[in-house]
Amino acid sequence: MAAATPRQLLDAQGFLHAARIREGGRFSIGALARSASGFAVGIGLYYFGQQYQEALGIRAPEIQTVSWFAVTLIGVAFFSGRFASWRLLDQAIAVLVLMGIAWLMVRTA
């Protein structure tokens, strides 16, 4: 699978901060602003990045979307700092899922 792109990293930040908007029972405008900024810039880069997926022969919207979400999820896990605390089995499953997505990218391209 390709390396994480800035759009996926920004989306990961958007999701990470979205989870913090109501943390502790209080509404956080700062977390909302960081989340919205991450999503806004990330989706703009997503549209821009479509040409590169096309150039790689990845034309199926299902595969484009699942690869985008997979890398975004990994970004959330790493940015939150929780991936390292996952059990080894859970980390192995995550790697297997990524390998499955990579398989689909190659097979459907």
C-alpha cells in the first residue's frame, strides 16, 4: 500500500480531534476548529489526489475509498498514541487488513 499522504494525515487529525469535541462533558471550540480544519483541507487534497490514483490504475471507487479510510484509520491510531498499546494480536490483525486492502488494490487495478 502506498505511503500515507498529507490528505490522509489531515483526515486522521480531523477524526482524532472530532472525538475530543465533547471530551469531559464540555464542548471544545478549539477541538471543533482543529477537526473541521483537518477535514476541510483533507477533502480538498483528496479531490486533488484522485489523479494520482488514476495514474496508478486504481479506478474502482470502492478501492480508492477503502484505501483512503485504511490509511486514515492508521493515522488516527498513531496520532492518538494508542497503537503501541494494542495487543500484539490486534496489531497483527491490523497488518493483515492492510495486506488485504493492498491485495484488492493490485487485483482490481
